[in-house]
Amino acid sequence: MKKYFFTIIIFLTLPIAISFANEIYMIKVDGVINPATAHYMIESITKAEEDNAEAIIIQLDTPGGLMESMRITVKKILSAKVPVIVYVAPAGSRAASAGVFITLAAHIAVMAPTTHMGAAHPVQMGEKKVDKTMMEKILNDTVAYIKSIARKRGRNEIWAEKTVRESVSITEKEALKLHMIDFISNDVDQLLSQIDKREIKLDGKTKVLKTKGIKIKVLPMSFRYRFLDKISNPNIAYILLLLGIYGIFFELSNPGAIFPGVVGGIFLILAFFALQMLPINYAGLALILLGVIFFIAEIKVISHGLLAVGGTISVLIGSVMLIENPTQYLRISWSVILPAVIFTAIFFLFALSMAIRAHRKKPTTGKEGLVGEKGEARTDIMPEGQVFLHGEIWNAISDESIKKGEMVKVVSTEGLKIKVEKLK
């Protein structure tokens, strides 16, 4: 009986034991550090804490990103209740600008062969110009911040400062030699082997990592954060803005179409959401909107193309100014700007030509639509009579004598009568 009792107890507790087996969590961050990627890292660390994971690995490859997004990420790493390992990988990756702060903040910093880190000098973002004194304050604040991170993790403060003041970059071998990182690892398996039995201080307590043969659980980025990450790309945000403008213009030009207005409104909201996460220059946005106004004005007021040319130039300059930043990954690419501006000009000029054509087109309904039409005299017209036209009988007048059965052409309308002449 006892044998069966213990068997049942083991059977019931087995799933619980399995569920609490240690795992090491891992996420991959490949791209700009923006609000979406920052919250992805923060939520992943929180989940690792809640699940009592052995540690969490952040595989990092970034050109940098927004200072605010970097700071909230570093804050979470420094206060994490589980060991955070930043692994700059795979080969050819980098931890530049904001990536340097995140790497140095990790409990364990690791780089793969042929990777590099550095160039963390703060850059001005947005339309507001910062004077020399204010820029120096920002620089000193950033230097103090990175030195405090390096000091907390026992890393090289002098070289940490140089990455900010002088924008220096170093290879993985130089980083290891200068005590900026802890290991160089070819892959995750080697990394786990290197950090096994390593002591980590958490909240004043010492934790010994047990990573030999441990199971890795990858936490994928949710659809929400993937979506927000994509639209926060300057090129995508710019395209969404233009598509939104096209949709609203179509709706205003064709009231009741509904679909262009709905789609245009959604695109505009997404564009404004994305742009508020980016260093936007409002003068550039104003120039784009002014260019659209010029295009619309060209349709209403014929200026022989001057307003269209002005609109094209305004949209082009506005597009260049929209996101003004010295770093390439936070600027709109010329390969996107030029086709977009050309397409915008063609789009509005096509709408212009269609409007002019519609104004010049001969009326096809009403009294005006009868002018030039041909019919048959049903009676003698001297000077009044009747004409069969469009399946209807019209009262007609003429300045010449027309006999019954002769073909006639409408030259004008006078009240409810038409004026005709003999068909030559």
C-alpha cells in the first residue's frame, strides 16, 4: 500500500518539479533602440524575474538609438533581480551609441568575434538648436552617466568616458583587454560554458550561476512591439504620412468615397504616432503640408504650373528637413525621399489634369448637352416646328426654312426650345 502511495505522490509532484526546472531566457534585439525595443527588453527581464529564471541573455546588434529609451532600459538592467547578460552577436554586429550603455550595464558583458562597440557621443535631435553651453552640459551629464555605470559593474571608466567624449570605437579583443567586457564567445553554447559557476551580486547577495547544460528559452518579440518597431523607422513613418495625405485628399475631392478617407485617417494617425517617437523637425512637416496646399491650389487656381513647381520644391525640402539628425539610422533615406516626392508631384498633377479635363469636357446632360446633336425634322420649320431628337420630340425654331424629314443639328437652346439648322 505504501508503495502505491509514494508512487502517486511522485506522479502528482513531477509536473511541479518540471515546471520549476531552471531555464535561461534569451531575447534578440537587432536594430535601433526605440520605445518598442526598450519595452521589449524591460518586459522580458520582468518575466525572467517572475519565472525565477537562472539569467537572461540579450543578444544585441544596434547602431544606437534614443537616449530616453536607452536610459529606461539601463535603469531596469541595473535594478534587475536576475543576472542580465548582454551578448553582442553574431559576428559583424555592433553595440554603438546607446548600445554601449546597455552593454556596460549588464552583469556580464560578452562579445562575439569580429564585433565592435563605441561611438557613444550624444547627438542633437529635433528642430530645436542647442547652444554650445547646453551641449557641453549634455555631454558632461552623459559622461557622468556612463562612468557611473562602468564603476558599478567594475569596468574601465577611462575608456567608457572616451567612447562618449571622443566617440572612440574598439574591437572585441580591445574591449576584453581594456576590461570593458568579460568574455569573447563564439556562440551561445560557449558563453554558457564560460559563465558557469560565475558569481553575480544581486541586491547585496551572491548568486552562483549554474548554466552547464541549461535549457535556453527564447522570448520572441510580440506582434505589438514588432509593429511599433517597424513604424518607428523614419522611412516607414514618412511613407505613412504621405499615404495619409493622399487618402484625405481623395476623400475631400470625392466626398462619400469613404474608403480613401478611412485608410488615409488611419495612416495619418500611425504616422503621427511614429513621428512623436522620432526627433521630428516641425518646420519640415509644415513645408510638406504647405506643398500639398500648393498642389490643391493649382487645381483650383490655374497658375500655369507655378504652384505645382512650388509644391514639389516645398515637399522635397520638407522631406529632407523632417527628421534632422546626424546619424543615418534616424534620417529618411534619399532613396525613399526622391521617389516619394516625384510620385507626389505626379499624383497631384494627374489630379490637376483630370480636373481641367472635366471642366473642358462637353456637357452630356441637360440643355447644354443637346448642342451639336443631330435629329430629324418631324414637321416643317418655318420658323417653328418640331424635331425628333434622342427619342424625344422637341419644339424647335430656325432662322432658315427646313422641310419635314430633313436632318438638322442643334446650335443652341432657348428656354424649352432648341434652335436648329440644316445639316450640311
